[in-house]
Amino acid sequence: MLRPSHRTLLRLTVALSFLGAIIPGLARAGGLTMYEIGTPDTGYASAGYAARANDPGTILTNPAGMTRLEGSQLLIGGHLLYGHAHFSPDSNTSPRLGTDDGGNAVGFLPGLSAFGTYKVNKDLAFGFGMFSNFGLGLWYDSNWVGRYYAKEAILMGMSFIPAAAYRLTDKLSAGVGLNVMVGYLKNTVAINNNDPRVGDGELHVRDITVGVGANAGLLYEFSKATRIGVTYTSPVKLDFSDTPRFDNVGPVANDIINNRGWRNIPLNLGITVPQGVMASFYHELNSRWALLGNFGWQNWSQFGKVDVSFNQTSLTTNLKFNDTWHGALGAQYRVCEPWLITGGVAYDSSMMNDSNRTPALPLGWSWRFALGGQYAWSKTAELGFAYEYLYGGEPKINKTAEIPLVLGGRGSLSGIYPNMSIQFFSVNVNWKF
């Protein structure tokens, strides 16, 4: 039987472990900006992102490009994402955590986008787009070895962008769009009750919020065959708030939750979708071949600074993320009048080091390899399709337990995600009126 001093120590240890599971786990719930939203850009691995401007998807990639589009156009795109994120624990993982590796944490995820443009006259154009290019969803097995770090981590943003573009000179156009983003957060983490009769408890947080940002761009056309573009995406602040729900907590954890008043206290999380800059070029070598490229930057270090408020305590959790750099090269080949073949390769640096990576956000550097095609079905309709393979290497996890499992801690978690990858399959139709 535990003496009072031992019971007090146990409760304190469990309390510290409990907070350690809530704050860092939720702060890291998700976080990824994708170029793949079902538009033809997928078939270029994003190469020419801010300069291609050949379809209504330019509302996102560079709103200034709308001045190049004739009449009214409507682009509908869909994609299916299939990810491979299978954790492989090593001998440094606490044995008491078991042997369940979590299964494939990503799986299938569909997506849909729509963009419409209207040309008022030769200089002025308006447009509207809806899409989701920010977020990540991870679903692990309920009893996997990293359950005290993350079980379910979902962060998604759906954007609605009204935009306008104006041709300032014969060669230079400018555009701007208002980015209204609806953010969705859902996170589940296991609580170590340290009692086999009770099993694990769970903490759940879920919320929907709205943030506002802006996109702006410039497009300079040296000629019909050569152009460059630069686009800026502003940060979007998503302020989530929810009262955590606790399930199946054991006597010790339940006593802590009640005595400290945690059961009905809102948890506030302020997450910043990162700002970014992309510069691109498009150049036609001849009537069949064209080359495209990008160089970009994203401010992920700001995303890593999460504003947290819980139980009258406010703080900024710095996850020590890195800003990322992007480069891409692509090409297109006109096989014959109705057929256009596209391809590209892109690289993005890692937003985090091995030391601060967690299973709620197991990301590293990435390579993209893409192939696509567009078919002019008629003078008013064009069909596009693309496949892209994203290779993320073998991200490492190395989390050393500050508090032992036997005292209610999360345990040590160590291993890799071998051959982490995401495959994108997309189709789109562009109508011209």
C-alpha cells in the first residue's frame, strides 16, 4: 500500500505526464501545405506554379494570371490521395508499450476543387475559387506504441477565395485574392492510467474556426512564349477552442482532473498557416516544347509557434520548426493539336529536425515526381489527368520519456517511417464559355 507521500508523488507525476501529452501533442496536430488540389499543376509537380496561368487554377497560384484567360471559364478538379506512413519501432522504444506499430496512418483521402473566372474586358478579370491545400490527417491503431503521443491527429483548412486581376501595362498584370479559410481540428491522445484493470483513457479535442488571409501576385509577359510570375500568400491565423473530453480515465487521473478543475476548462490553440513566396518562369522553346520552373519559401518557423491557453495559463509553445525552401523543374510537350503531355520534379526541404519530430507530424524533406496530360475535347472543353508520387524518405522519431511508464508517463518512442510516400491521382475538366 502506498504511503501518503508516495501517493502525492504519483499524482504529481501523472499530472506532469498528462499535461505533457496534451499540449505538445495538440500543438503538433497536423500541418502541411500541398500543391496538389486536382488542377493541372499536379501534372507538373507544381513547376511553373506562378507563371503558367493557363486555367482558372491561377486564382490560387497567381491571381494576376486571370488577365490571360479569355471569356468565362470553369475548372472542376478532383483528386485521390493515398499515403504510406507505417511506423517501425526499434529497440529504444519502451517494451511496456507493446508491439503494435500503428498500421498505415494515412490511407485514402479524396479532395475536390472548383475555380471560375470572368473576363470583364481586356484588362480586368474576376474569379472565385474553393479548395483545400492545407492540412494533414493521421489515424493510428488504438493500441499502437505511440498512443500516448498521438492516436488521431487531423488539421484541415478549406479556402474560399474571391479574386481580381488588372493588366497594368501590355506586359505587366497584378492580382489579389481574399483567402477565407475554414479550419477543422480533431485530436485524440491516449492517457496512461497505469492500471491494466482500467486500460488507457482518452482525451478528445475538436473544433471548427475561420481565419482570413490574402494572396497577391504579379505576372510579367516578355512575349507570348515567355513569362515570369511571383506570388505571395499571407499567413492565416486559426484560433481553435474546445473543452477537452475525457473518456475512461482511472481513479488517479480522474482525481487530478477534478481537483485541478480541468474537466470543464476550454483549451485554446492559435495556429498560423504559414506565409510563403513563390517565383516561377514559363518559356516555350518551340511550338511543341516548353520549360517551367519554381523557387519558393514558406515560413514554417512561425507555424511552429503555437499560442496555447489552458486553465488560466497562456503561453507560446515553440516547436522549433524550420522555414522551408522549394524548387521545381518541369516541361510540357505538344504531341499533336488535342494532346499535351506534362511532367515535373520538385523538392521541398524539411520543416523539422529529427530531434523535434513527433508521430502527430512525422514529416521531413520530400521529392515529387509527376506525369500528366491534357486533352482538348472540343473548343470549349478540356480534360486533364495526372499522377504524382511524393517520396518522403525515412523520417525518424526519437522521443525519450521524461517520466517512466510505470509512473504514468508516455514512454520512450523510437523508430522510423520507412519509405514514407504519398500518391496523388487527379482529374479535371475546364469549360470555356
